[in-house]
Amino acid sequence: MSQSRHYSSRLSSCLSISPAVRDALANGAPVVALESTIISHGMPYPQNVETARQVELIVKENGATPATIALIDGKIHVGLGDAELEHLGKSGKSAIKASRRDMATVLSQRLLGATTVSGTMVAAHMAGIAVFATGGIGGVHRGAELTMDVSADLTELGRTPVAVVCAGAKSILDLPKTLEFLETQGVPVVAYGESRQFPAFFSPDSGLLAPWSMQTPQQVARLIKTNTELGLMTGQIIAVPIPNEYAESSAEIERAIDIAVRESEEMGIKGKECTPFLLQRIVELTGGASLTANIALVKNNARVASQISLSLASMVS
Ligand code: PSU
Ligand code: MN
């Protein structure tokens, strides 16, 4: 494809793709992209690094190659080594949380950048990776009618063709507005599994229906393939409900979310600090129960994303 040649010549100086990921991509083998803000800003050390390693292992066990993405020494790294994962996890919030907006600045100043869903989608698409697993996406914040705080993840999904396998979005957000905004952006939202409920991260059930539901990796792979053939250039949300055995503490977590949101308003927390503040407070307020649930659903999403990428690879070749 001339477009990918164009990308590769223009971008080779910015992209550093690990040998394992490069080999897999060259052979048309399945690859799953993974983000790094979840490591630096989404979970505390050392659980963040342990989880990142376990998620990579799950992707491998399911037959795909993991490609964790971060901005290091002026390059977009696609596929991190163990030392790099450890460094990112230890750096925590001193790494820069990087969405599309921040990428060129972080790279040009050779800072350490952890990519959000938005930043990871940009990088995955540059590298030629179509499937990406994470925990939750950003969305329209509560009170956005006044603050206009709408995550760059949502506009990215409207412009970059990468499938994001997630557990929906947390109810720290305004979920009805988030689904409305995704419709405006032309993003298919697929509830994965038996239920058409759009999952709310800690809970399998937000009380809102997703516009679509699919039951198999093959169905999702066909959606991705058709989206590419149509040249729509939009991403997809594949929303996988949290496994049942971890969903039971959701009432307690909902109470913690309400407290955390109120505190963030009282303290005047704004902009890109808002989501990391809420995530950390929820872990503190639930005495770690939210972290256990978070880790479980990320692993489950990695498994589903691997199955989708396997199915896609078998169709494309
Ligand atoms: N939601 C989570 N965990 C996370 C994030 C969101 O449950 O780790 C991170 C992701 O990297 C996501 C980013 O892309 O926060 C969204 O931040 P913001 O709301 O500032 O756009
Ligand atoms: Mn925001």
C-alpha cells in the first residue's frame, strides 16, 4: 500500500518498533497494542508493573504479540522491554500523560511520555496495529456542559482506525453523554458478549444499551475489516463487561466514585489531572478493592483483544 510506505518513510525516524513486534507485523501475525498511562497514572507501583507484565504474558499465551507503547528519548516506542516497563511504573506521575496533543512536544523535548488511549491509538495506527486492549476509556466528564471536559480519547476514536477493547467507561464520567458523543464522532460501540448493556467498568451494567452487540471474535474482526474496506478511518469500541466474580463490590465502588467526584470539584481539580486524581482516590476509598477489579478486567480485555487480533490476522492473509 502506498499509504503505508509513505508513513514508514516519513515516520521511521520517530518510531522505534521492537524486534518482536516488527517481526510479527512483517509476517501479518496478530499484534495487540497496550497503553502506558494505565501504568504510570492508572495504578500504583508496584502493582502497575506487575499488571503490565502479566497482561503482556496473557497476550502471548493467547497467540499474539504484545506491543506496549510509550514515548522515550524522542521516539515512539512500540513494544517495551522489561527495564522500560519498570522505569515507567516507577516514574509514575512524573512521566507525562500524553494524548495526541502532547506527543510532538514530549518527543521534541525527549521527555518520558506515557500514552493515553488517544496517544496509543495514534502510535498503533502509525505502526500498523489494528487492535488495542486497555481498562477503560476517557469520556465526557460529569459537568462537561460547563467545563467542556471531553476526553481526547473520544475524538481520537472518531479519526483513527484502531479497535479499542475496554470495559466501557467509569461512572466518574457522564456515560449517557459519552455514548451521545461517540455517535456524533461516528464510532461503533459494540457490547461484547450476551448482554447489550454498555458496561460501566466496575459494573457489567450501566443501565444504558450499546447500539450493537457481538458474541464472537470473528464478528468483531469482520467489523474491523469492513470498516477498513470502507475507508471510514474511525475506531471502534469493543466493550467487554468485567468478569462476574469481580463485579460484586460495585455498589461500594459507586459510593467511592461519588465521594471522589465531589472532592475533585471541591478541590478544583481540572484538565488532565482530573482522571488520575479520581482513579487514585477510588483506590484509596475502597481500600484497594477497585484495584483488584481493575486488574482483573484489564487481563480479561487483553485475552479478548488477542482473540480478535488472531481472527483478524487469519482474515487479512
Ligand atoms: N480510565 C481508567 N483508567 C485509566 C484511564 C482512564 O479507568 O488509566 C486513563 C487512560 O489512559 C485514558 C486516560 O486514555 O486516562 C483519559 O484521560 P482524560 O480523561 O484526561 O482524557
Ligand atoms: Mn479532560
